[in-house]
Amino acid sequence: MNILVTGANGQLGNEMQLVSKKSQDHYIFTDVCEGYTHLDITNIDDVRRMVNDNNVECIINCAAWTNVDKAETAGDIVETLNAVAPENLAKVMKEVGGLLVHVSTDYVFGGDPYNTPCKEDQKGTPTGVYGLTKLHGEQKIQAVGCNYIILRTAWLYSEYGHNFVKTMINLTATKPQLKVVFDQCGTPTYAGDLANAIYDIVSNRKYEGHSGIYHFSNEGVCSWYDFTIKIAELAGNNNCDIQPCHSDEFPSPVKRPAYSVLDKTKIKETFGIKIPYWVDSLKKCMANLKAQQ
């Protein structure tokens, strides 16, 4: 099978490049930056040409606007990238009878208070432009009616790009004191684990007859404060005094979800996927980061 990956230079895209090396399928990695096959997914004609020229049967969409704060003032580009582009991919996959794997987010939730893990059929109540446009993307894919797997994930980090783990390794090594919010809870997700789940679903053709929305994050739950404590501990950064604080001490253009733990029962039961505990995956990622130094 010929598989097209968009957003190949992002965190998940880089992890997909690693897992693809063990595949019998043929992967084409695209992005709008140098070093990759160029593809503008906001242009449906470009998508159609790429798919037809390469006999693409599956698209894994790792591309998105992900800067939550800047999304509030960035204008139409956020909706274009997070909603119109996925719709383009869905339309072209429908034309060729292919599969679209699309990555969404826990930020589709957050407007209503709750304290139990979010299920796939829970109503989306996004609090900002990022979450709203990602929800629109899901809705547009469903409306097109192609074969699709939408994977909502949360708190993504990896060895690549800018992310919370790499930031906190640096800050806890250089700052005498740090305040981190404790009133936002979720689950960190190692992009390598998400890439392996996608690989398993696609390579083993488990998706057949199972179009729908699924949740994937690592197992367990923590606050950003708990997450930071564990990062500092694993990095050996013991001299930083890490203090818990409330979200309102860090004013933001967006009200972030206070509790966005994802219920993963559906993906585990449907595809037989085993999901690692967040601390175990964090250890793995940080060991890789240390090895790269």
C-alpha cells in the first residue's frame, strides 16, 4: 500500500518516519518545508494530483496549526489548516476509496466541567479557536463520508521540535525556582507511542469496517505540575524549587481544559492496542534525548 504522510517535519511526522522503516508499505513523507516532498494540503488540486500520481491508498494527516495562543489572533489560516485541509484530504480519499487517518485533540473538550475521562461521543465544547477549528475538521471529515480514523490525542511530546518536556528539562536545569499549574489535568502522550498505534492500525489493516473517532493518549493522569516534577527527577535537575500554582497566575488568551483525560476503552477494544503508562514512556523519550547529546 502507498501511504502519504502530511506534516512530516512535526513531532508525530518524525516518529512516523521512524516506524515506517519496519513497514512493507511504501511511505511518502510530505511537508511545506525543505527536505520533504512538497505538498500544500490547503489546495485540493495539489492533493488530488499527489494521490493520483502516486496511487496513494491511505493518508496519515499529521499537519495542523497547533499554537494554541496564537490561534486566537492568526485569522483564517487556522480554520484553513485545521478544517478545510482535512476536508480536502477526506474528499480525495473518498474519490479513490482510500483511508484517511487524522489526528485531533483533547482541546475539542473543555467548556463544560467534568471529572471523568472523556469518551468519543461526548459533546465537543472547545474554549478557543484551536479547539474549535480542530472540531470543525472532525465534522468535515465525517460529513464527506470517506473511510476514516480520527485519533484524538493530548499533551504530545517527543525528541523532536518544541514541546513541554524539552522546555522543562531546560528550565529546571537553569532556574532556581519554577511555578507550574496544578489545576489542569490530563495525560502526557509520547508521539512515538501514537506513531506505533497508527502503524499497527494501518499496517495490519485493522481499520477495515471501523471508521470512527478514537482516543489515544498514554495511560494514567497527572497535572502539568506532576509532569514537571517527574521530568526534573528523570533529568537529575534537583536544584530547582518547583512550586504548584493556579492557572490564573499565568494569564492566557485561551481557557485551557481543566480536565481532559481521554477514555481509551474504545481503541483498546476495537484494535487490541496496548498503551504504555505515561511515566514509562517519558523515561524512554528522555533516555533517547540524553543519548542524542
